[in-house]
Amino acid sequence: MKPEILLAQLHLAERLKNTTRHCYTSSGRHESVAEHSWRLALMAYWISDEFPDLDMDKVIRMCLIHDLGEAFTGDIPVFLKKKTDESHEEDLLLNWVSSLPEPFCEEMRALYDEMIERKTPEAKLYKALDGLEAVIAHNESDISTWLPNEYELQLTYAYDKVQFSSYLKSLREAIRDETLNKIQTENNKTSE
């Protein structure tokens, strides 16, 4: 990629550093989309030994690029996002991807198509990790930042996405245990 094109794309991607998500960090500030994507990629790397038959390089690339569309639309929490929001973000993203030089335009388009279809083991793993990272992040945030509907979401979100893997099901259960402990600790504080 020519240096001037690379710089332009990096400047666009930089928007994700400033695009905040609904979730807060453990220090009390809004998490950025870039931080979420980074930790998602780190999760994929750290569990690569659990999935020796998968192309983990591909999974990590999926994790890194999965929310680039939010550079155009911002982040919309899953419980507020509508099908029209998803379609709008996808259209803007794929239009931008088609403007990239080769080989990136074809490679990224193929990755996005695979991620959207969620039929390959790699796409299923990326999507499961995306959901798991979100509930982990909420467990790390102060419970006072949770909306009422998030208590239930913390206990149920992403279970449907982890069913293909006993490892991921165990991880989801461990996250659920953290959630229950967090809620119980908060209940104990308020009852004192």
C-alpha cells in the first residue's frame, strides 16, 4: 500500500480510538471501540492452543477489523441496534473496503463476507469471542454503570454463540460466575 494511502486509512481507523462503546472500563471511563477490538484479538491469540485446527491468523484479522464500520456510524449497543442500523453500517463499510487497493480490498471483502455468513469455524469463533469480550468488559466496569436490562444480558448474552465449543462454553460459565459474584457483592453492600 502506498504511504499516502496507508496514512489515509490509518487516519480513518484512528476514529475508533475516539468512538466510545456503551461499556465503561474498570477505571470509570467509556471504553473505545479500538480497545475492544485490541482485546478481542488478544483473546484469540491466547486461546489459539484450544483451536489447533483453525486458521487463528484469520480469526485475529477478523477480530481486528470487525468493528471498522463503526468509524462511520459510531457504536450502537446490541440491545438498541436494529437491522436497518446493521445494514447501513455494512453498506458504508463495504463501500469503503471497495476503495482500498489490492490485495486488501479483495482480502477484506472476503473476510467480511465470511464474518457476515458465520458458517466457517473461524467466523463462529470470532463472533463468540466478540460477545464474550463484551460481557467480560461489563464485569470489569462498576455495576453502577449497568442499565437494568444488562443484569439479564450479563447472564445470558453470547450463550448461543459458544455452543459449538466445550472450551467456550466453559469460559462463558466462568464469566457468568463472575457476574453472579459481582451482583451478589453489590447486593451485600446495599443490604448493609
